[in-house]
Amino acid sequence: MLLGKKRKLGRNIKDISIGEKLSLTEKIEDKELLLYLGLTNDANPLYIQHDYASQTPYKKPLVPSIMLTGIIISAISKYLPGPGSHILKHELTFHRPIYHYTVIQFNFEVTEILVSENKIVVSVQALSSEEEILIDGSVTVSPPCTTEQVEGNALDNF
């Protein structure tokens, strides 16, 4: 539960090293696609209609690129550097169409640390189960800032 509960912050810049890695595997299921499409009100037939998609060069419905970007951003916000971080820039290339039910291996690596600017650069690569590169690029992130302990009256979340 997010409301009424304080979350532990991720690591600040002094606790991060070049070469740190994170690897996650995701399978894009109907539930996630329907949640995304419902949240964004995106009714693109290429994402949901098999009859339409079968008549395109893709042959099957695709996973929206922005949904895949969301998975990448979420991994950074949850794990590397974690809660309290802020995405400043992302540059991603989608090399191949990604279809429903695809299993994707997301690999992240810290490639640059800019201490004076409180920024890190994380390289991203997403591979299919056949080791094909599906997505690659980088994300520039501002890690969580060091905060002081709040005594007494804490600020409300939301």
C-alpha cells in the first residue's frame, strides 16, 4: 500500500558505482496490456485487434512502445537507484516489434556517474528469449536526494 506508509528511499549518488547491473525478466500478459490500454484510453487496433493486426506487416497485435518504456522506467524507480529517483531523459530504440506474451530479459548497467549534477546514466538492453536485441538505449536519472529525518508532524503523502 502506498498511502499512509513511508517507503524506503533508493540509494543516493555516493552509494552507486559504475558497472552496477540489474537484470529482470518480464512476460507481457493480457492483464498488463488491458490495464495500460484502460489507463491511457488508447484504442489503437494494432495493439488489441487480431483481425486488424493480421492484415498488417506485423501479423499479430503489438505491445505499445510506451508501455515497454514504462516497464524500464519502473525498474529504475524500484531498483536502480530506486525509490525517490527522478528520470531526466530517456533515449530508447525499438529494433523489433514486440508481441503479446513475449518474454523479455531487461538488462541495466550504470555507465556514467555525474556527482556534481546528481545524475547517473543507465544503459538499457532488452533481449528476446532467442537473445535478439529488442530495445536498447539509455536513461539519465537523478538518484534520491539525502533527506533529513522528520520529527513530529510528518508531511502527508498525497
